[in-house]
Amino acid sequence: MKRICPDYYAAFRCKQGACRRACCTLWPITVSLREYYRLLGMECSGEMRRLIDMALDPLPRPTDEEYACLSPRFDGECRLRAPDGRCRIHMEMGESALPEVCRLYPRGIRNDVFPSAACAGSCEAVVEMLMKRPEPIKFVCADDDIQVSEGDKAGAEAALNAAQGLLESIYVLQDRAVSLPERIRRLGQKMGVGLCSEPFIEIKHCDSARLISAALSLLAGASRAGGSVKEYGLKAQKRLFGEKNNLFQPEEALSRLAASSTQLNAARPYMPFTLEHLIVNHMFFTRFGLNRLPREDSWLSLSGIYIVLRLLCLGNPECIESDAVLADLFASAFRLMSHTDSERLIALFIKQNGIERDVYALMQI
């Protein structure tokens, strides 16, 4: 068997010191027990030894896989990051000396369900590769073959079925004959999601107050999750829905959403392609449909991700003019969506707020 990966995978290159928001900034990075002691025993300069000793902080409840974290400075920056943005370990001792998580990120290389590799959308360099790409992402076999013995044929067949199911779901999302919201709805039908077996309420027939309440709930939920997405979420809430204690009337909020949508579509006509690429990449990176969640929850989560991404763009007009702001916004959102339990939590949030039937209308905003 060969490793399946998106066609951009081999072309990915780290931006190193040119990164605006480095992957070692403003979120926890953990290392394994093995990596912890390797770093402590590594031969290096005295200054490097001091920095490594300060950076490595054993966790309160360590495990073999997550034994210690890289403790940041007071400003959230990694202690091992040089003033020019590069990693001091890499500069002094080369790539092989890096902790495994730093050496691989944003790559996710997996052999569990089926051999594959992809890059997370939480990396700004990955987002920038996908932002203005016109053609759909293709999936290819990598050169690094994975040998399967005679005794593993049953496992190979199961892996092939898993890969085929995931790619078939992705191809539904890449059918550009219809809008992206309609593709997501059709994916739900293909998956046998009960919600998608009956007609959804079109946006023009929705109660405006209920629709705005649902949109605000989803955006507020993403903002409360914290991390780097919080700043974009709070800006979007204020601009689209008003202040916390002085919300706009539903009709005014809908008008603002419509105006922002018109402006965004005019300034960035390729935005549907960008959202398609980011969601398809997320599906492959996170093994959509193979995570043991109920089918309905997987579909609701994917729908919620699309809605939140769209609302963040509409509520942060700076991203209309600046490619850098747009890339940072998307990377921040996928730090939450690709590296946390957000898939389960988004579906749970939608159900708890009783807005399952509203998601199709929300996707059309």
C-alpha cells in the first residue's frame, strides 16, 4: 500500500522566521517522555542548555505521550524562538534535533486507518497555498511505500474501503455544479443523515429573529472557545450583531450580513474555492466520518465549521483587503477546529441550542 496525500503535500515548505503567527506561539505544545529526556541530555551550548531547561515544564498529570510542555515567555512567545523568528534549536543543531512535534508540524502522518499524510489548516503557509488555488485538491499516492505482508491483506482491504469512503465524501464537496452549502446538504443525504432526508427551510422563509439568534449563538460559541480565534470572533460579533448589551434588531443584522456578503463576494470572487479547499483539507486531515461519531454529529460539525468560517469573514472586513489578515483568520480558526475536540463539541452545541434545522439557512447567509 502507498501513502495517500493531497497533491500539495510535497510542495509544502515552512516559512520559518517569515511566519506572522508562528506555530509555537499562543497555544500549548507538548512533548513525549522520550523527547523530554532526549532534549535534556542533548549536547549543546551553555546558553541553549539554559533555554531548554527553562522551556521544558513537566505537566501536572504527565503521560508517556504528553509528558511536558514548552513553557512560553510572559508574552506568549516560545523561549526557544530567536529574535528573527527562527527556532534556536534548529539554528544551532539542525532539523533532526527538534522535538518531533516541531519537526513534523503541520504535517499529520498516519498509519492507523489507512496510510496517509496531510497538512493542518492551522498553519498560515498551508492556508496561503490553498487560498487562490483555482483547481480542486487532488489526492495522490506518495513515494514512500508501506509494505503489507500476506497476513495483512484483510487489514489492507479495510483500509482501502476506509480511504474510498472518505474520498467519495470529499468528491461530493468538490462538485462545483452547485453551491457549497448545497454540496454539504447532499453529503448529509449520502451519509444517510436523517436531518437531510427532509427539505430544509430556505433562508428566505426563515424567521429572521430565530436565524440571527442561531448565527450569533454559533459565533459566540466559537469566540468563547478562546485561543487566537477569539479576537476575530469578538470583532465579528460586534460588527454584525451589535454590542453585548445592545444587539441590533434582527432585520438590521440580516441587512449587515447581506451587505458584508456582497462586499466579500465582489472583492474575493474565489472565496468559494478557498472555503472548499480548506474544508476538504480539514476533512482529510481529521479523517471525516472515521472518528466514531454518529453520522449526524459529523455532518452537523462540518456544517457548523462552514458557518463559523463564513461569519468570521463577514464580520472582519479587514480580510477583504488583506491576504495576510484572511490567512491569519483561517489559520486561527483551524487551530481550534483541527486540534481540539471541536468536532464533537460543535455538534453538541448545535443540538443543545436546538438549531439543527437552521443550519442549511445559516450556510446560505
